[in-house]
Amino acid sequence: MLAGWFNVSILFAKDPAIDKLFLLAGQSNMVSQGTLTELPDNLQQPPKNVYFWSKGKWVPYHNKVDYVEPGKEFGPDLAIAHELSQAYPDQDIGLIKHAKGGTAIRLWQPRMPLLRGLFQKLDDAQKASGGEVAALFWMQGERDARFHEPAYAKKFRNLIQEVRRKSDQPELPVIFGRISRIIPQRESTENIRQAQQQVADEMANVIMVDTDSLERKPEEITVNGKPTTLLAHYSSRGQIDLGTHLAQAYLKLASATVDDPQSHSLVKRLLKAEPNAQACCENAAQFEIAPVNLPYNPQGDNDHYGWPVATKSGDSLIVVHRAMPGHNVNVAGKADADTTYSVIVRSTDGGKKWSTPYDIRNCMQAADRNRGGMIPLSHRYKFGPKNLSPLGYKVHLNAVGTTRDGAVILVCNHGVFRSDDEGKSWRHLKTAFREDHHSGPIVYVGPRIIDDPKLGLLLFGHHTHYKNNRPGSIVRELALYQSKDGGESWKNISIPLPDWCHQAEPNFVFHQGEFYGLARNQTTRNLIQMRGKPGAPIEVKETNMISKRSVDTSDLIFNPVTGNFEAVQSDRSSMSINLFSIAPEKWETAVWKMECRLFDREGKFYETADGFHTGGSVVDLKTGVQHVFFYSGAPGGPAGVFRMTRPLKTTLLTTDRQTEIQK
């Protein structure tokens, strides 16, 4: 049955031309612990396009080749090889492995023999066949958990920086496994785990994979003269799962840049753009639709990326979106520990490239993150119907905004968060909107938070009463919350609305001393407009913007170039995104002019298509554009997040122009 693993060991007469190089390093759990005879059927045949650097030559990958006992044992590289082969079937993949059991982090420092050995293999392999380093896979730390290493985080950073310097890539992806809690317990295990978490949190493109659930193999040892069972090394199943998790974490990270041919097909599949979409601008070349984050290799069933909102701080665009099993629960997958309602990505080049996706829950303490269960309070009716716990944060959806001093505030299903460095790191404001600090219904938030010079932070939304653990009636008021302490606490200053107005998820802007807003009207499916000042009655009118099915959250800006209010309206009945405008002096009429259709998608909403939630755009006056973020895909997944960028100068309408997808 294993014959295929041995017959491929004949060396090529000529080295292959390697497209992507991957470095694998660490100690014993990276070396080998699996037994080849225990391979499942789907891993019996070696991947055809993966090669291993062995004894100075490239050989077709079949097992560890020159590690321990060739043909008998394997490490996580086996599953890595299969995952990469499937992800890049048209490219030649090269694995360079240099690992040694029982080695401490101090032995992997710059100019130390182990790191020099890895770099020598890299030099030789690149001379033979070229190839650019794509990532470092790392599994190490168990030794330092036994013998206290107080400077582990510093030395781990040194290693990463040296590998990046050698590969000439300042942000080379580094994917590593956090060490498991070894049995018998090792004194410094928690210190090492915390240091690893610290490095993952602080360094860009460094992803930590949790290994606690991996199966381990019992080994009989003697401790202080007594026979003891050691659980430190992963079993064959554990080695496969470790390699799979490492590879999938890399592929998820790589998908954020969307720079490979496979991702282009995914873009087209998720967008399914109709051929008659038009760009409303004088210079059609300035209109662009491009991916932000796609479910290229999602965790579990969480392949539905949606409901994006955005803000800008300094030169950074910051987008927040969900990663969940789906919108329509009847066709969605199952929620799990990886289901998150707030994934954050950043761009410093106007949306061309995006950072590693960051789950906002990673900055929360365990007690807060899991308060009442892994599914947020507002969404348990859909993905946790048996969970009747009243604990959790009484917020639904994402709202984001930038303060006047550049801080970024996020209010979401998981609570309230603040970043003081343009979205690079985040702090959980743990009591805000928590059930024991917030009285009243759950707050469904609109996409935009405003920082007013006099009133402080303002959060707009609507209140929904829950009955029998399910959302019910909408309160006839504009849910309005004020914070004068940077988001730590919020005061309810909501304003009554007419009985006919079932307003939901309002999107407000501040203009000439007043607040202007658009919101859903859940009864008539028209968009409604609002104007007023906090503390005073709100003027509410129904507009002519309507969707025949499930009116969606749409965007509102005041465009200083045209001098008009402009709405990017998401019409789910026709699966389209449209541009409307109204002059300030005509606001009272509530009659908006349709400028053009920006995007058309095939399919029926909630059945074969899903989108768009265009609320929460960013206006960049420096470049004269508006960045609109939306999602598109299938209601049960997959769905991805996209950027639509249009110039603010929209006085001329181009004719019959196809929507362009960035390639």
C-alpha cells in the first residue's frame, strides 16, 4: 500500500524550477513523530508538484527523506505538502526543512549554527533552482518550557527578523504552533505560551496556530526514579493536523493579498457581475472594484465574510467585517469557536494590499470573550438556539469611527474596542454595553461613529426587543448613545420617532451643525432620511429609494466636490448597487436623483445571491475618491469583502461600461 512513497525517490537529472519556497524549522514536533504506516488513505500518494531539499538536491516529496528514518516517519511537512499542492496545482513548491529535537530558542539566534545551517540550505537551493521564500513554518518552545527562558519573546522576534532579513522580505509570513501544555506539567509552559501570543500580537504577518486539541502519543519515561507517561509529542494524527493547520493559516493569510491565479477565479465567482454595470465618473479608469478579504481557506464553516464597515486614521484604511457560517441559516454551516463577528484588516496604500486579518476577540480576556457562550448574545437565536444565557454584550453588527485625535473606536457584537495606533493593536473596553452595565434592549448599530467637538462620541442605531430568545419588535426611536470618555462608557440619549417609522441601522454624517442620516424602514422597505440635532426632535421623511425585498443598509456622504449629499444604495431586490444624489436645498423634498448603477450581480437575494451592506464608506479628499466596501457571494457561503472606489467628481455619466475587476 505504501509503495508509492518509495518509488518516487529517484532524483531528477535536472532540478525543477521552484516557484515558491517554504522554510520549516524548530524542534522535535517539527522533526518527526508520525508513523508512515498510520497514514490515512487520502495522504497515501505523494503530491506531484512538491519537492524537498535533501542532501544538496531537490527530490520529489515523499516523506522526510533525510530525517530520522526515511520511509518510516514523517512530520507536519507531509500535510503541509499536500495542502500547498492543492492550493497551487500549477506551481512547483519547494520545502526546505532544518529542525532538531530538544533545541532551545537561544540556539536559533543570528549567527548560531542552527540558523546558519538553515540559511546554507536556502542559499544552495536557490542557486539550484531559484524561487522566492513564501513563508517560515515554525514549531518550537517545549525545551524552553522545561528550562526557564525569560527572554523567549525577544529571542523569537530576533529569529523572525533574521529570517526576514535573509529572505529580503520585511513582512515575510511566519506561521507557528503554540506549544501545548505538556504532561507532566513543565514549570515555564504558561510563560512560553504567553510570550508566543505576545509575538503574534505585536508583529505583522505572524500567525499563531493553537495546538491544544492535537492528539499526542504517550511515551513511557522515568522521572525521579518513577515510571511516568509523557505527553509532549504529537501522534501521527496530531502531526497531520499540525501540518494542516499551519498550511491553512498560511493560505488564509496569503489570500488577503489575492495575488495568485486561483484567487482571480474566486473573485469572479463571488462577484458574478452583470455586464451592464456602469461607472458614474468622468474618468472611467478611476473606477475600481477589488478584493479586500476572501474566504480562500476559511476556518471551519466560516466562509461567509460580510457586513463590512470602514474608517480612516492617518494613512490607514481600516475595514471590519464578519467571518461566519452564512446569512441564511437554512443553508449555512455550523458556528464554532472560529466564528467571529469582527475581523479587522488594514491598508496603508489606498486599499491595494491588506494586512493579516485580525480577530478582535484576540485582545479579549477569556472570561469576556466567552461571556455567555461563543455565540454573541444577539445571534444565539440563529446559531445557538439552545443557549438561553442572558450574559454577553448587548450589541449587534459593527460600527466604527475615528476620533478627532486619530484613535479608532469599534462597537460590535463582542463589545467596545479602541485602537490608538491606526488599528495596529486594540484594547477591549470590557464593561461597555455588557449586560450587567447596559439596561434596555439590544442595540443594533449603524455603521458610522461620529466624534463631535461638543457632544463627544455619538453612536447611532436602533433598539430591538427580544422575546423567547429571538429578535422581535423595533422600538420607534433613534437609538443614540454618547460617550465622553473615549468609549469606556455610553449614555443613552435616544430620540423618539413617529409610529410609522421602523428605522433600522442608521448611517449619519455631520454637516453644517446638523446630523443627516439614512436608514432602513423595515415596514415599507424604503430608505428614510433624518435630520436634526441631538436633544431636539428629529425630522423624518420617507425617500423614493426603495427595495422590493429586504431593504439594506446604505451609505451617505456629503460630497464636497459636487456639493450634494450622495447615497450609495444597496438594492437587494435587483441585486444592484446604485448612486443617488440630492442637493442640500432640496433635502426637504426627500426626492433623490438616481445618477447611475454602479454594480449589478446575478442571482436572487437570500436564495442564490447575497450582499451588499454598503454603509460605512470612507471619503479620501487627498486622492479625491470614495471607498465603498461591500460583500458579495452566496447566502450560505462563500462570500467575500470587496472595495469599490469611485472618484468624487461624478458630473458626467459614462455609457454602457462594464464593471472592472482588478487583476
